[in-house]
Amino acid sequence: MARKGGVVSVETIAIGIYLAFVNVAAFILYGLDKRRAGRGQWRISERNLLAIALLGGGLGAFLGMLLFHHKTRKLRFRVIVPIALVLSLVVGGGALYFSDYYHADVTALEATASTDDVEVRALTTGELAFVPHNPIAGLVFYPGAKVQPEAYAPLLRGCAERRVLCVLVQPPLNFALLDSAAARDVIAQFPDMQKWILAGHSLGGVAAAQYVDKHPEGIDALVFLGSYPASDLSGFAGTTLSISGSEDQVLNRAAYDDGWAWLPSTAQELVIQGGNHAYYGNYGEQKGDGTASISREEQERETVDAIVALAESL
């Protein structure tokens, strides 16, 4: 799971505490209601017992039914509580998974402020735009999975300072594949821009490729950062550039090699010597990644150089 400095995120802790609390509470309520039934005392309503199960306490309610032999003859409890258990596991597990992500560091957050050369503004669709004076091309960037998008602000600011307008997609749950069509609305907000590049890091690159596969018109170039396509783009007429780090241990090399069969024959490759998977952004070290022999700033600089050179060639 994603970590920042080896510490579980605040969101994950909060969700974990809630799930623990609601399941313990459900277990106690089922036991308490069973005891009150045996003593002929005031009972907890069935509506409330089912409600706490559906609010995330499915495991506690299920265990309460089994251990206290309570409500096991009631058909709606025998149906609803197991369903609540499954929902708790799926929704709770998903919430824990997506809430634990790599956070942008201080340097990245500082790069989201406007300067004399680059205006940083939020678009109506929620994306963050780095707008330079007299841009030569536009770039829509899809962040890597489970990475706070702002982690890529230094990279995009570097491109914007050299006249490439950059828009950072803000996908739901920090998962770009859930919003691969984001580029459509971004491009519509800059009708005067004539040249467009789509780029993405890791699974963000897969999301960018999905958009190009479905909407190749109006896209002049596609850039993969430690990534590869998941569909056939061999017929794409634009420029394709694949950038990877020589020390990248997160990238699936077999899938990367296989992906070249799905790229145009004119696709270009840049291997950054000493670079790894995480150093395109500012979110710390990534689990399972190789150790870079160059600095994060150097890898970002080489990446910016390659993207700007591509934009100038369009």
C-alpha cells in the first residue's frame, strides 16, 4: 500500500477507526438485544440492527448473529446481514485501498503557486492549469495511480516555463483510469490552442493512451512516462515518445516490451540513465522501485527537455 515516509495516511487511519468502531458497536448491539430478549426487557428495533449492519458494521452484525444465535430465524436478517457483510468488505476494503496514497511533498505544493511567467489556475472542470505567456502547445497530464496529482507540479511548471501550457488532471480517487476522458473537456476550454500532447505517468500513461485510442483526432503527440499502451495505437498518426528510467523497478518490463508492438513504427524512446519510476514527481520514494543514481531534479529536467523538444517539433 502507498506510504508517505513510511506512515499510513490520515484518511486511512480515520476509515480504519470508523470500521472498527461500527463493527464493534454492531456486535455489542446484537449481543445486548439477545440478552434483553431473554430477560423480557425493552428491545433494540430490528430497523436499527439492520441499519448498523448496512452502515459498515456487516462483519460485527454477522458475528453477533452467529455467536449469540440471534435473529438467525428471521429471513430478512439471514438475507440482509450477509449482503451487508459483503458490502462492508468491498466498500471498506476499497476505501482503505484508495485512501492510502502517495502525497505531494512541500516542493510540489509550492510549485502550484502562480509566478510572473506562469499563471496557475483551477479550471471549471477541476483540473489545474499551468498557463505560460504565448504557449506553443498544450499538454494534458494524467498522474500515476494513487499519487496526489500535485506531486507532478514541478515537472509541469518546468514545461510551462518553456511555453508549454500544461493541465494536470485531477482524477477521482487519484486513479486516472476512472477518468480517461478528462482530456476532452480540458481541450474544449482552450479553443485557440492548435497543438495538443497527451502524457501520463505509469497507469496515467495507460489512461492517456485509452483516450488517444478512442479520440485520436486533435491529438498531435502522446508521451509515456514509465508506462505503455494497453490497446493498439499502431495507427496513431501523431508523434509518440516513451520515456523510462534505467533503474525503474516498478515498470512491468515484459508488458513494456510487448507494448511496442502497439505503438506506431515511428515511436521514439528515451531511457534516462540513473532514473527510476518515482522521480517524475515529488512524492517520495515508491515501494518496490529501484534506487536512482541521479537526483529527482535531474530526472525532471531531462523529462522536461524531452517534452519541450517534442512540442517545438510539432
